[in-house]
Amino acid sequence: MQQFKPKSLAVAAAFVTMLAVNSPGSSAAIVLFNDFSDTSGLTLNGNAAAASTSDGSVLRLTRAAPDQSGSAFSSATINASTFSTFFQFRITEPGGPLFDGNTDSGADGLVFVVQSVSSSIGGIGAGIGYAGINKSVGVEFDTWNNSFNNDPGSNHVGIVTNGNVNHGAGAPFTQPVATRFDDGNIWSVWIDYDGTNLEVRANQTGLRPGIALLSRALDIASILGQNTAYVGFTSGTGADWGNHDILNWQYRDEFRPIVDPVPEPASLAIFALGCLGLVVRRHRTSK
Ligand SMILES: [Ca+2]
Ligand SMILES: [Ca+2]
Ligand SMILES: [Ca+2]
């Protein structure tokens, strides 16, 4: 998988200099976590914690145990009127009893969330830690069929709003995915919002697909009641469980799809500045 760390700080330092010359102002912000050895800038809630795994230091939203809930959000609000984000997750040790039409153990999944309520919010179980978060938009990776939520199956992506994980009749804005999200492999996710349409891409190859898995027209600024949001993740477990780990994450507060997760010079500069945690770097674009 992608390893996107600068080869050396000396190289990165050179980029700092270049940026100082070429990007003297501000307009775009970048959040970059190559790993979660330093979670500065994030507020971790509930059972969420950094964990050491074979992937390095990961953000473990929930561990493989019943009735866990965890969330992690940027401690400060960031522009979300347009954005592009990329992250990788791995869900391990899925387990628990089978019921409600599920044929595989493991639950409940995780959600990428933009919300304007609080950096310290989250729920549990069937709500994937997202239920009840008003003024929000969530992209769920749902691994458990809850018939009462009109889930379209036991493994699907969905775009949900205002903390409501009930998809409604016909389960609009969901897409079943054949390969289990909790099969233990690394999933790569791209989510892009151009101010009109929210698009979701996900696969296990790490190569950005041309076609979106799911899209939904949304006015996110209206939903949030503002242009800015706390951005992050939620997860929950109930009768079934799994380790829900975020391995790395980048978020750009402008629509600029991340084609190659290897960092651009600006990201290297951030790294060089020693900010392994949440980084909001301002640099001028030439618009
Ligand atoms: Ca499952
Ligand atoms: Ca579910
Ligand atoms: Ca669902």
C-alpha cells in the first residue's frame, strides 16, 4: 500500500523553501495524518484511541468488543463547503452472533462525517456512532444489516444526513458492495464534494476509480448551517464487533480530487514543520 512519508526531512525542508517563494499567502487548508502516532488537533471521544498494529499507529475508533462507540473529529472547524478527502481503513477480528438476516459476523462499520455540532460527539451500535448527530452529512461503510434502518444488506455504503441512519423505503443513496469491508484487507476511500454533488469511491487497489460508487446531490453548507465543520469519523459496535481502524487520512478544504495519495510538496512541507498531527496550513493558490 501507499507509504507516503518524505524520504528525508532535508528533502522536505527544500520544499518548505520552495513554498515560501511560490506560495506566500493563504487559501487552502490541508489535514494530513500519515499515521496516528500524534493525534494533536483531533478530539478523540468514547472508545476511540490511537493503537499500535502491524499497520503502525492507527486511529482505532472502536475495538473488537460489544457495545463500543468512538469518534474522532478535528478540534477546530474547517471549511466544508467544498472538499476532497482520502483515507484508508482496515477492519479486523469481526465477530459476534448472527441474526437479523446477517450471514457474516462483525459490525457495525464506520462513518466519515462532516458536522457543525461539536468536536466531542458520537453514538453507538446500529447508528455506527453517527446516529443523532444533527447538522451533519455522513458517508457510512455499514457492515451490519439492520432491518429497522432499511439497510439494503449487510455490506453497503450510504450517504446519510442529520444523524439519521434510517435509509427509508427503497434505501435511496445506498450501494451494496460485494466484498466485505471487514474482510481484514485495507480499503482506500475517496470522497469529493464540489459544492453540489458528494461522490464516494472505495476499493482495495488504492488506485482511484474513474466512476463513483455512490453520489448524492446535497447542499452541505445549508445542512450544516455554515460553511465550516468538524470533520472526522465515527464507529460503533453492538452485539457484533470488529476493530475499526483508520490508517491514514488527508482532507483538503477545496474540491481537488486526490488522485495520487503521495503527498504534494505542501504536504511534505507540513511534515517537515513537525506537525504530524492535524495540520491546517494556509497557502495561496494562484486563483
Ligand atoms: Ca457483518
Ligand atoms: Ca447497519
Ligand atoms: Ca446503512
